[in-house]
Amino acid sequence: MSPSNNAHGERLMVDAARAGDQGALSELYTLYFPRVYRYILARTGNSYDAEDLAEEVFMRVLEAIERFQWREAPFSAWLFRIAHNAVISQRRKDGARGRSSPLSEGLPLDGQGPEELVEMRLALLQGREAAEKLPEAQRRVIALRFGAGLSVAETARAMNKGEGNVKVIQHKAIAKLREIVRQRPVAHEEEKV
Amino acid sequence: MRKRKFEDILEECVSALLEGRRTLEENLELYPALAAQLEPLLRTTEALSGRLQEQAPAATVQEQIRLRFLASASERARARALTRPIRGFGGGAAGFKRWTLVASCAAAASVAAIAGVLAFGNSGGETQHESTTSAIASGSQKEAFVLNLAQARLQLHVVQEKARRGLEIQSSDITALTEATSKLTQTGDASTDSIGKKQLQPLLQQQYILLQHLSNDLSEGADEQLSAALGTTQSLADQWGIAIAEPTASPLVASPTPRSPTPSPSAPASPHPTATASPVPQPTPSGSPAPSPTAEPTLPPVP
């Protein structure tokens, strides 16, 4: 079920979770954990960080869900703002420790055919470039749209921006990623040449 | 103006691509004048989103995090339950003093619980649940009941989730469920707490239905635990004067194996050759507050 496709069902579930219903909390987890994980993966490019941070996000949700109020913004916008804050907080800690984020070291690369490998490396390269080279706003749009699977409207809510603005940022981000990939062919293609 | 329009078209194509409504080629055919500009962007979108959507944490990792998440939620519920009665004490300085007193007692109970866990950990003795329950034994019966009820709910939820996901249910899961239920028999009864009875009734009903269902699916050797769990459930229901309805003829789930006749609570469960439970439906969230018809236009603060 996509949250945006079943707003009423989601609302009932979130309200029950706010009241402490374990079943509803579990359902929320089922619905959102993979999306939060992919969002963080797109931001950090590291699957281990993504697992740890996704867990941290859900613990923060527990702390804050009683204070969550239905306003104009959907639950997803609130949730991914928590995820964003967790990523930023982790980045600060990593910066203080002088730790650099490795390139998706946890992603599976074995058992891939040549074409799949190229595509995977393209995706990894894009993921890394997104994490390292794109401006913050572009990174967030890429992670929210393609990692978390939010719509433009939901992304706009999560970022406190207008939908038109998000579309502009999305265009710039995709174009920049394309340019980065075009300028830096993947190793497999270089070997073939 | 032209640029703006292109961004709208790009977004339309990206959404159609991501949602599987149109292929890349169909998008380009729809906007032939912009195909040269759209194609590289949509190919990049396709590659990036395709790979990202394939990524997921290992199922075991996801399940472990889920259990920690739910355990943490349960702990929070316990803490809330401990402080809930003080809200009825009234406001003002007197109310605050009483709040402080109860909070101090709760804190003392927590410290005792932690000390108990450490002590038992050193001696390799009882479980955390048992030590926690022991630690609060000096408090009121009602508080102990609330804590035990939360623990029983959590344990039931763990087994329900496993069953729902088709994961293997260990005999230790059933034993833990029985122990959690047993703790409830030691705290309170219907003559002193009608609210507790209302809270206990759905728990016992769900637990009974689940155990009956599992009796068809658990492996041989799990009979003993299952029988004990059913017996404990029934005796707790008797203690509180709660009538448990037998599962209806309508199937709980689409189970691949035909159901055998429903055993009575005291009868041993019939063994089956599989140890993996077929999925059990989640109970729908109860007590959900109705959605507020009025919506205000700002986001709440985020931690």
C-alpha cells in the first residue's frame, strides 16, 4: 500500500499508533521502514549507516509521535523530516570524527552479469555523487523522490518548499547526475575500450 | 516560461515512469519535440530509481529492528501507565507534590528493576521480565498488573507477528507467552478492577484464538507448551470471570492445511509435521481516535 494512495487508512493507523497500539506501530514500521532505509541509503551511500540510522529514526518516532498533530502536512512529511535530521546529525558526528562515507560498501555486487554490473556501478556512482557532489537540496529531492518514493507534493511538504520549486530542483539534480556520469565512465566500460 | 514548462513535463514523465504507467519510450513518443532533452534525463532517472528501489535491509535485520522498536514502545507504554493515575490527582502545588512522590516511587522501582536484572544476570537466573515484576512487587497491585499486561501484550504481538509473516514459532515463544500470562494471574482480579477486566478480555480472546490456530500448525513436541499456554489462558479468564468465545467456523487465514477439529483448552494440540505457522491476521487497531475534522496548516516540531 502506498501511503499517498490510502490517506484515510494511514490516518487511522497513525492515530492508533499515537495511542500506543502495538499492532498499528508494527504496521507503520512495515510500511515505512524500507522507504526510510532507502532514503538514508540515497543520502549516505552506505547500507550499514542506512540500517543504523533507520532504526534511530524509528526510535525518534516513538519519542515524538504523541506530539504529532494532523495539520496540512501528511505523516510522511513529518517522518522524513526526522530522517533528514538524523542524517544531518550523523554527518556532523562523522565530520567531527573525520570519518568519510565509503561508497555503498554493503551493496551486493556479486553474481551480476556484465550489463547489470555496469548499471549497478552507474547507480552506485550516482548514489555516491548524489551524496558527495550535489547541493543539499538536490540530494534531498533525489533521496525523497527516488529513495523514499514520495510524490512531488509530499516531497515539497517534507522540505517546506513549493511544488514548483521541487520540480526545478529535481530537474537540476537529474541533469547534474547525468553530467557527472557522462564525464566519468564506469570502470567496466573503460576496460572494454 | 519555456524552462518552467519543461520542468512540469519532466516531472510528469518521471512520475509516470516511477509509477509504471508509461515506459521511457512511451514518454518520448508523447513529447516528440522534447525527446532529445527528455531521454537522457529519464534514462538517468530509470537507472537510479530502479537500483534504489531494489535495495532493502536483510529480512532478519529488519525483523530484529522491528522487535527492538516494539519492545521500546512497550517500555514507553509501561512508563506512561505508571504515571497515568497521577493525572487525576488534580493540579496545583498539592498535585505536583503527589506527582513527585509517585514519580519518585516509579524511579525507585526502576532502579530496583535494574539492580534485579544485574543480580540475576550475574547469577544466570531469571529473565528480565521476572526481575522487573519482582521489583515492582513492593508497589501497588494495580501498577504490577499494568506492567504485566503490557508484557503479555508484547509477547502476544511477537507471536502474532511471527505467525502473520509465516516465520517459525519456537516453543520458547509459547513458553514466554505462557509465563507472561501467568504473571497476570498473580495480580488483581475482576472483583477489584473492572477496568482491568475490560483490558484483559480482548487480550485473552486474541491469545486463545491464536493458540487454537497454532495447534494445527506447530510441530510435534510443541504440544506441551501449547497445552500449557491454553490452560493458563483459560484459567486466567476463569479467575477474572471472562468468557472466551470459541473461534468461529470462518477461517482465520487461508491456511494450506485443512483444520482439524478444534481442541478444547485442556486437550493437547494435535501435532502437524510443520513448525512454521501459517499467517494469522493482525487484529485491527482498537481504540483509534477518530480523525480530527479540522486541520491546521503547520508541521509539528521534529526531534
